Amino acid sequence: MITAIHTLIYTDDAEATRAFLRDVLEWPHVDAHDGWLIFRTGPSEMGVHPAGDGAPHHEISLMCDDLDQTVKDLTAKGARFTGEIEIMSFGRTIMMAVPGAQDMLVYEPSHETAYDR
């Protein structure tokens, strides 16, 4: 039986990305070997969307209960956000810069979530 999903972030600066996840997002982690950190990402869910022309085939989004407070808390820890909070069909969203990697969507869902079940 499948017990979890292991996601990957491909980065141009693995040390900076790992430091951001460890120090800013404060995700629990283990050191698999020699500073190779593996992070616990908490409850998760996965949706399946049609790819369309040029759409990515995988995406990581971070969910929160209160987007305003999350942006405030993470900004105080040094996170940078690109653009303003927007209202989308699935919730309130903003893009967060991840050092060494692509920006990541952070959102407060307006829909029922699978991890609530």
C-alpha cells in the first residue's frame, strides 16, 4: 500500500532552498546524509488537472488556513512574495519566492480539502 508522496524541488541553489524550508517555513526534517535534508510537509492532497498547451505537468502549492497571517508571519522571517493576494476560483492566493527555485503558490482554500476527511 502507498503510504506517502515524496515531492521534489529542483533548485539552482540547494543549500539556500533547504535553508529557506528549514529556517523560514520551519518544516521538520531529517538529515539523510551530509546535509541532504528531507522535509516533513504535513497533510497533503493531490488534484489532477488537464495539462493543456505548455502547462506544467507537476506543481507544488502550499496551503494555509489564514493567508493574511501566513504572509505576515513568513515576511517577518524573511520570505518574499511576488505580486498581491488574488482571489481565484479555488481560494485566495499569492506567489512566494523560493531561493534557488521557482516561485511557489501559497493559498487559503475556499473548497473542502481532502485532508479534512
